[in-house]
Amino acid sequence: MISFILRRVVYTVPIMLGVSLVCFALVHISPGDPLVSILPPDASVELQEQMMAIYGFDRSYPEQFLRWLGRAVQGDLGNSIATGRPVATEVFNAVGNTLILAVTATIIGFTLGGLFGFVAGYFRDSWIDKLATAISVIGVSVPHYWLGMVMVIIFSVELRWLPATGAGPGGSSQWVWDWEHMQYLILPAITMSVIPMGIVARTVRALVADILQQEFVSGLRAKGLLDRGVLAHVIKNAAPTALAVMGLQLGYLLGGSILIETVFSWPGTGFLLGQAIFQRDLPLLQGTILVLAMFFVILNLLVDVAQTALDPRLQRG
Amino acid sequence: MAVTADSIAQLATVEKSRGYWRSVGARFLRDKVAVCAGLVAAGLILMAIFAPWIAPADPLDGSMIKRLSPIGTEGYPLGADELGRDMLSRLIYGARLSLFMGVVPVLIAFAIGGAIGVAAGYLGGWVNTITMRVLDVLYAFPSVLLAIAISGALGAGILNGLLSLTVVFIPPIARVAESVTTSVRKLEYIEAAQASGASSLRIVRDHVLGNVLGPIFVYATSLISVSMILAAGLSFLGLGVSPPNAEWGLMLNTLRNAIYVQPWLAALPGVMIFLTSISFNMLSDGLRSAMDVKQ
């Protein structure tokens, strides 16, 4: 097991390097002079020279990349053009809010998706199955940013039950788990939960249907085990795959939250990205993407390790 | 004699392949959901092509006094947008750019990703390892994030949007192509062709492609729905298509400010995106089961 974890970690290192290379390249594929694109338009000559010295745009690409990577590893992601504040601070403040939203959405999406999928797979080809399948198809096909708008229209504009945008009285920095704040979380979290829900329902349905057809289940049934006992075996067998999907989906939500956060003005990384795009703030864009992508890579690693711990057969594969 | 033998051989292959596609067609037609989805998708494509003939008004022609007219206003069956342009006409015209932005990246990625995957799968060895490791890096990004990263850096514009979406879809398509090709390459008839001295290019063209294109294509069609949502999402963020063009994601973006004035009008472009995405999704599902591709 330990050797597997080590191998998996070693395998992740080149991926991380590659991911940071892609993020590094973002500033360079952007049209125009990279120096201009990371400085405010009214930057003084001294500031320009200072930035030139720090970033070394006159040096070769490999050298630039190594210098940039060296600073990024130490937590220096440059400064935002729009606010002048360090990108790392901005991202750090936003990540917490995104995690609150993404984790809540994952929990809702998994509970509902798992339930739908399980029932559908257990009662295969019944009307419940067809309903659950229809819901999951809708879940994966709906443009979630539009669903967010529809939620706002129904629950904020028409019914006036819940606030439409923002993260409560504390703003972006002061999140508390009380009703005052949580009412702001409800709409974006439910909207976001639809993304994993459909995929989870599909996966769990296929898993359950598959496991129920395996010989050991008929064996258990033949032994006279009651349905509840069979159920426990099915859950045990479905758990590793379900966990893997869950981890991956949480990662996708971290990256995919940008559109939903924009709709609800939720002060997370997605909202930050939206601002960076709107103001053409490349250092902010680059830094946020780097942090989110690294999160995703590490999450993948953790999921793989956890999955293998639950199901050692995977080690050989 | 040689000519006759050749033409018979050719005839035989043609007959055989038509038999396969005929059975796929028959199976597809029996799937009512897929047929309905196919009809909706075809309708949307026809709507895009014949937009100038169907649309009652010019999609760019606004009227200040008609701004945000509600659904059902005389002369404006689906209302008017924030610049007083006819909503129905804009939704119809919007199909052009929206479908273009959603479908074209998948097609280009199918060609490029498919070629990369088949080459990596057939050649195997270190070529395979290096190619797949490089693709793993792009694969390490969630697709939405990668699309936004690239088009955010490149800036708004149709070409930049197409480019970023294409880059997003190449790795998954190449992965599927690689795994299908690798499994086909190990089959005995490929070995037989190699033993008989056929060149790699010829083996790939005559023996591999026919067996791998189907699964890769089905997988690619399943991405169209995602691509539609992502492409409209980019325009929704102010990337991709720019005003005053009619494109559903962009329309959703500009109408978002009117959500308190005409809420349901503002939601209309999203209905179109949803309709397109779900019909392509179900069409692809139907195609998969008709072609009996296991995934």
C-alpha cells in the first residue's frame, strides 16, 4: 500500500509541473506584451522596470518559468492589477467561500443522486427507474447558470423567500453558520448540486444494477439472506466507485463554480475569476487557475489513494 | 478476370457495411426517445439554417420605446430585449452562432484528438507514453476551468472561444481513441496484416479506422451537449461571442440585469440552450445503444 501511495505521488509530480507550465503560459498566450498585461495601464516607468527585474521577461522562457515557479511555490503569485493586492491573499480569502458552497452542493447532490440512482438500480425498469433516469438526464443537460437564474426568478423575484445574491451581512470575509448567512447559501448550493446529482444517479444506478446481477448476490439470496442483508453487501461493493465519483465531482465543482458564483455574486474563486476576466486582470486569472487546478490534482490523488485503500484489488490495475 | 474479382470483392464490402448501418438505423428508429430528440435537434439545425426566412424581424434592429416589452406584446410574440429587439427573431437567429460554437469545437477535437489517439494507440511504446502523459496534464484541469483559463487569457471573440473549447475536448477524445485503438491493435487480424507486409498507414486506414471510428464518434457526440453548455457559458461570462450578435449565452448575460423587470423574458435564451443540450444528449445516448458501443 505504501509503495502504491509513493508511486502515485511520484506520478503526480510531473502532472503538477505540467499544470503549472500551462498556467505560466496563460500570460504569454495573451495577446500583447506580457509586461503590459500584468501592469495597470498607468504604471510608471520605475514600476515597469521593477516588474521587468522581478519577472525577467527579457530572459528565456525556461528561465522565466523557473523563476515564476520558484516564487509560486513560496506563495508569491504576483499582484492583482485591479486592486494591487497580492493575488495569493485574494485567492486565499475566496477559496474558503468556494469550499463552503462546493461542499454543501456535493453533500446535497450526492444524497439526492445516490438515493435516486440506488432506487432506480434496485427497481430496474420500473416507473421509479424511468423517473430517476429522466431526472438524471435533465440534471446533466441543464445549463446550470440558467438554472441559477430561474431559481432567483422563482424564489427571489416572484416569491421573495430568499436573497438573490451575495453571501450575507458579513460580506466575503465573515461566514457564520447561522440562518442570517445560510439563507444566502441555499439557492446557489441547490443549483450547484444539480451538476453532480445527475452523474451520481447515473453511476450509482449502473453500479447497483450491475452488482445485483453478480453471482454472489444470487448466492446470498440462495443462502436465504433477507433483502436488507443483500442491500448491505451491495452498498459495500458500490462504495469505492461512488467515493471516486464523489471526489472527482467535488473537484469539478471547485473548478466549475465560476458560472454559478457569477450568477449569485457568491464571493468565491469563481467570482474572482469572473472579475479577473472582466477587468482583464491576468495575474489574478493565472493565480486563481493555478490554485484551483492544483486543488483538483491533489484531490484526484487523495481519491485514488482512498479508493485503493477501500478496494485493494485496484492496486494491480 | 482480375477486374471482376476486385469489383466483386468491393461489392461484398459495400453490401456488408450497408447491412451494419441498416441494422443500426433500424435499432435507432425503434428508440422513440432518441427519434424525438433527433427530430428536435434536426429542427434546431433547420431553424439555424433558415433563420432569415423564419424570423419575423431583424435580430439587430432595436426600438427604444419597445425596450423590455413583455411576452405577448403585439408584434413581439416573445417580447423585446433590453434594446427593444424582437426576442423571437433573436432566439431564432441565436441558433446559428450557438450551434456553431457548440458543435464545431467537438468536430475539430474529434479530428485532432481522434488522430492523436489512434496514432498513439497504434504505435504504442514510448510514443504512446509521451503523448498520453502530455494529455494527462490538460486532463488534470476541470473542463470548465480550462476553457475559462484559455479564453480568459486570449480575450473575448468567436475564434478564441472555438480555440479554447477545442483544446478542452481534445484530451478526452484522444483518451477514448487511444484505448479503443490499443484494444483493436492486439487483435489477430491486425497481426495477420502486419505479417503480410502491409504498411502501418494502410493497416490503420483499412483495418483499424473502421473498427474504432464508431466508438470515438459516439463518444464525441456525447460531448456536444457539454460543449453547448460551455460555449454559451463562455459568452455568458463575456468571453466568446460579443454583442450585438445574437447568441443564447450572450443574450442570457445581457438580459440578466433585467431579471427584476421582466424575469421570464430574461430566462428565455436558457430554454433554448437547455433544449439543444438535452436533445443532443439523448440523441447521443440513442446512437450509443443503436451502435451497441459499450462504455
